[in-house]
Amino acid sequence: MTLSLNIGNFFNDSCSHALVDELRKKTTEKEILEFEEKFNSKNEKNLHVYICRFLKNRSISRALASKWLITMINNKESEINTLKN
């Protein structure tokens, strides 16, 4: 069982809608990664947790969630590979 998906509401409704709007606005890889870095530096939980929660609750589309998650995962893998070399 994944506890992070069963905690309850992370934000109030207006904050959730604002975050979903931001996710929809960012279209380039650079914008996505910059937003992720900024978001993660200012919040207790990382952005991927919120994206997964929105996906579970059907607040965002699978296409939007996959775009963001793939971009973030590819970036993390790239950072890991850079550190290995």
C-alpha cells in the first residue's frame, strides 16, 4: 500500500486548480524542469507526488501526467548517468 496516495487533500481546491493550470501551461522540457525545481524547493512533497495524486483522482489527463513524469524521470536518469561517469 502506498501511503503517500492516501494522505488526503494536499491543497485546498483553489490551490489544486492553480497547480493543474500551471502543469497545463508548461509545454517545453525546459519549462517543466524549471517548474519542478522551483516547486520542489518550496514544498514539503515533491511535484511527482502531486501529479500522481491528480492522476489517481482523474484531475489531469493521462497524457499530461505521462508527459511530465517522463520528462522528470529522464532528467533524473541523465543526472545519475552524468554522476556515474
